[in-house]
Amino acid sequence: MQRRSRGINTGLILLLSQIFHVGISNIPPVTLGTLILNIWFFLNPLKPLFESCLSVEKCYQQKDWQRLLLSPFHHADDWHLYFNMASMLWKGINLERRLGSRWFAYVIVTFSLLTGVVYLFLEFALAEFMDEPGFRRNCAVGFSGVLFALKVLNNHYCPGGFANILGFPVPNRFACWAELVAIHFISPGTSFAGHLAGILVGLMYTHGPLKKIMKKCAGIFSSNMHYYGHQYQFNSSGYSRYPDYYPYGQPGYSEDISRNYDAYTAGLSEEEQLERALRASLWDRGSLASTPRDRQGHRRQEKMGEAATDQKRLRGHGQPGTSGPSPPPYGFHLSAEEEMRRQRLRRFDHQ
């Protein structure tokens, strides 16, 4: 594996410009930290690439297990870094919002380790079944395996729709597989087994036992403490702030903390809440006029209706023999629905 060039890192410049275009304050903390960590290791690698890449020969046979930790966060060149981190930027924003910051950090760490393990297993299996020792020496670096796993999660939480792969619309549930094949044919030097390992890890989380195992491990190590994440508040430009509270605790866990329901019910009983809701609904239905002129017309009709009702009562008291209803004034007609609404409002007001 060749050393990266020390010239102008165009890919790094494009990545930084994209981050600043999105806005640092609009990027969730774990996603931003992952970007910074990968950029830092690109500029200041802990070890040369040939000592940090992951292979069966170096990691398994020579017991150099630290490569499992180093390989995801080292990249071959600036363009390798750019494409991986640009993808991480958008996937991280979507997934961290849904999962919460702490759980998303837990997912990143777990996927970083598991994709390496699955990659070693795939390369070892290929070397054994195909009787080709070269697979044991295949050495891979980069965050792309984790990104394929995150792509599976993102498609799982956002089903439906299509992705554009080489100009062809592909359903989202098959997008990761189509992208796996497309990248292999466009850039044969990429690690097919590394990308496949990421997809398998993502499927283990969404359709396998990985998520349950992670929850159990989180419960053991947290010593019965709730595993809170972040709930994000949004405005028109994206994320604003990150209050350190996740309303349902760890994803998939029910929260045992007692809630103060008076903040929502204002201390009212169920019957009082229902009465208020009905009254508000009736008033809302009565104020559906789309223009101010229509609203004035409704108010004028209400006043005319009240005047007609008073006139009818006076006639009824002054002329005992006439019991039939008097005709409404000219140009004033109430629909049956409007009349029923007003009767219900009067009933509520007189209670």
C-alpha cells in the first residue's frame, strides 16, 4: 500500500467547505466528533497505512489486534476521506436525530469493530474455500464498511422511495446492494469484502440479534442507569440546540420515570378535558371562513340570527295563539350543521 501524497489535499478542502456550508452548529455532536476524528487521523496518522490496515495475515495470524481499532479511522488519500466523510455527514445527521447521540455513538463504536471482524471472517472464508492465500493478505482501511452498515439502518428507518444509482432508480431497500456492485465495477481497487461486511453488520442490527445484544450490554454496563440521548429541536435551517434529554430513554426501552401529567392536563379531569376539547372543536369549525370578509359575514349572520330569535320570542309572548316559527330575515339562512353547532355551544355555555 502506497503512502499518501503530501501535496494539496483537494478532497480535504472540499470536505471542510461542505462542513462549513452545512454549519458546525447544525451538525449533531457525535457526527461532528466522528468527522473530526477521521480528519485528525488523516492529518496525523498514529501509524503508517501498511501498519494500520486490516488483513487476516496481520491481524489474525500475527495477533496484531489493534488494527481492528485503527483501520476504520485511517484513509488512503484525501479523496478517500472526502467521499467517506461526506456520506457520514448526511447519514449521521439523519440517524443521530432518530437514535439519540449516546446510542448513535454506541452504534458507531460497535459497527467499527464488527465490520472489521466480519471482514476478517469473509476474507478467511474466501481463502479457504477458493484455496487462494492472497485473500489473507488483502489489507483494507477506511470508514466505508461502517457507512454501508449505517446505510442499511437509514433505509430501514426510512423505507420506500428510490435511490439514483448510476442514473437508474433503485428501491431504497435494494440500494445498498446495488451500490456495492456499482462501486466494485467503477473502482475495482475498493474492498468488496469490506463493504459487504458493513451490509451484513447492518442487517444483523435491523433483522438479527445485534440490537438486542447491544441493549443487554448497555443495561449491564450502565448499572440500571437510564441511557439517555439527545432530543433535537429544529428550525428552518436545521438543528438548533441539543437538550440533554431523550424522551423515551434508550431506543426500545420504556421509561420508568414518573411523568408530571398535570403539565399536559392542567389538573382537569377526563370529563372536563373532553368538554373543553369539544368546545374548542365547535368554535374552530365555526371559524373556518377563509377571508376577513367571510368572517364579517358570519358575524353579521350571527347578529341577525340573534335578532330574529329575540323577535320570535317577543311574538310568542305577545301573541299566545301563534306558536309557529317566524320566517328568518331576508338573505339569512342557517345550515342544519351550523344550527346544531350553535345549539351545542349554548348547551355548554349554560352548564
